[in-house]
Amino acid sequence: MLVRLGLGAQVDPEDLQEFRQLALSAGAQPLATLTGRRERPDPRYFLGSGKAEELRRLAAEHEADVILIDHALSPSQERNLEQLTERRVLDRNGLILDIFAQRARSFEGKLEVELAQLKHIATRLVRGWTHLERQKGGIGLRGPGETQLETDRRLIGQRVRVLTRRLARIRQQRETGRQTRAQIPVPSLALVGYTNAGKSTLFRALTGADAFVADQLFATLDPTVRRLQLPGGTTVVAADTVGFIRDLPHELVAAFESTLTEARAATLLLHVVDASNPRRAEQIAQVDAVLAQIGAQHIPQLLLYNKIDRLDSAPRIERDPEGRAHAVWISAAQARGLDLLQQAVAERLARHARRARVRVPPSAGALRSRLYAAHAVRGEHAAPDGSLELAVELPDLELLVLARTAGVQILEVQGPEAPCAPGTLYLKSPAASRATK
């Protein structure tokens, strides 16, 4: 049984359809749907006594095993409905947690899901063991030293502490690896967006990675990271992250904070939007709200309007008044507009370019050709010893790689004031260090 109430308004069919997709993603078979309208939730049943009685009758008629409610219920409301209907009741948060538990594949993902589930279950233990809740005095009536409810709370608390410590170690390992990669950084892209917007399909089309693709909510849970080469030879790292959804449980956002670090640490966010969805503006707002929760609201975004094949629209790049690419219309499933996407990404990363004067040895012909192919050379001058002095314009991260190439000497570096990677300490050349201080 699916239940959805409109609070202060009629039930939105789009919300109901999304909830049905959630149920299907969890493996449920919807038999019937109950809708209604209330000004405010009922303290006892959330639905109101009359609607709750109707729910009990319909569940019995259809022989439903589980009742799924598209709202966050309090522990008492969930328990009261279970007692009335004599069936398992699961609210929206519990349903999403169940889907995440099915999708988790990596060790870290499983730990994060288990931690979120335990924190959710801990609020549902109230009066779960009423027959042992009170210890009685008298001969033959003395209870055990600890009630079952207290035992459950203690065991859950212990497990939460164990999982928290394990996840802290994993986060420390991630941070150590991130600091190591920062010594030779590569621009990073993170695909974010509403669930089922086509992120994994786009990720597979761009990188060739064998990412799981399915037309269902939360098809991808564990992040996948692959290298990608842009036109001109610039190498970036792309990460496919978990999809977002409206009213995403706070415990899930908190538990998956380390996984979502891929988004928080990205150079550029590729915000994938289902262009065919009439509520795409609302979905964009929901994704931005979750990004704000994890501290990624200040990272530059490039909007990718996907699934234009459903709109009979042509691929194109939209630019803001300053001429900067801010949106690209594509079809990941049909591989249309991917060249425009790569062009727009290269443009956005080039916004962080620095001008530099470098010296390369006569034997570095391949490096010189690569710089010309990337349209990075602004001038060239031959030195008396046969070496070449090149005036180049490169992103901060690309300049780092060049600075650490054998035989290359950085002579001078200029601007911008806010490079995409911190500082200039990575430049080995003493001349460059003096020029940038």
C-alpha cells in the first residue's frame, strides 16, 4: 500500500509518481494507493483516524504485506499505524534507507548505510519491549538486571561507536590519499544531480567506464572515479556520485559525507538535469540544497540538461552575459552534444589559467608539440644555448605538471589572483618562486 497526503494542498501527481518509483526501486509491488488532504498532520496516526481506518480496510482487502508512507513519521505514529493495521509500516526515510542498503557494494558504503540505519532504528525502540520494560519487586517478580530495551539501546550505541571509528579511519585514509594527489593535482569533475537524471549514463559515455546504468532511483550508490582527456590534451578526473532526491534523510547526508567529499573537493561540478522533467527547476533547487548541506555550494557548476532526445531539441551551449558557458544541452544515451560538453568544460577550466614563461631543452620536441596542440603557447624565443623560451597560458594544475617535467624550468609566473589550486609553493624553479611571492 502506498500512502501520500497533501498537506494544505492536493496531492501532486509528480510526487506520487516519484514515490511509486521509490517503491519499485526497493523491490515492492504496489497494489493500491491511498491519497488525501489535511491541513496539518494528525499527532496519533499522521493521517487522521478516519483515513487510518480506511487504510486498515484497504490493506486487508488487497492483502498488502507492507504499508509505505511518503512522509517522515514519528516513532509513535509509525507504531500506532502498525498496531491499527497489523502490518509493517515504513515511512519515506526508512524506505530510502532500505534502497541504500540494497545498493551499497563497497566496504565504506556498507558501513555508512549501516550507521544511518542504526541511528534511524534507535529512535524506533521506544516501548518496543513493553513486557520487559518495568522491573518488578517481590519474590519471583524481580526482573533482570537490565531490561531488553536498555540492552538494545546499549548494543546499538556500541555498534554506532565502532562504525564511527571505522569510518573515521577511512576518512583519514582518503584525506591522506588526497594530500598525496594534491602534490601533482589534476582538475577534478564531480557529476551531481537528482537521482535518475542520467549521471551514470553520461559517465559511461564520457569515460567508457563500466558503470551500472538502470532506469530506476538510486541505481548508483558507490562513487566511481575515472580519468578523462579533454580536447587539447588536458587530463581531468571525473567522479560519478550518488543521486539526490527531495527530503533526503539527514542521517543519510551525514553518513555519506565522506563519499560526497568527491563533490566537495571537485574543481568543477557537472550538475546533470533531466531536461524532459517538467519539474526540473525544483529538482535543481533540491540538489543545490544538498550541496549546501555538505559545504559544496561555492564550487563552480556547469549545468548539463540531459535527455534532450525526449524533447526533440538540438545540442547547444548556453552562455551568460559575460560569454561564459553555464549550461550545455546533451543526450547522454544517444551521445549527442558530448563534444560541446567537453568544450565547455575545457573553457571553464581555462578560466583559471596563468601566464608563464618557461624554458624547455632542445630535446623536448614532443612537449613543445603538445603545448601547441593545446593552444597554450603565446610566444616562442630561441635561447643561445639551443633551448626554447615559451610564453604559455595554462591552468594552475597543468602548470604544476609542467613544472615537474624533467628539463623544464619555470622562469616567470603571472596571475590570476585566485588560482584553482592553492598557492605557488609547488613550483620547483627558484625563479618562479621569486616571481610569485
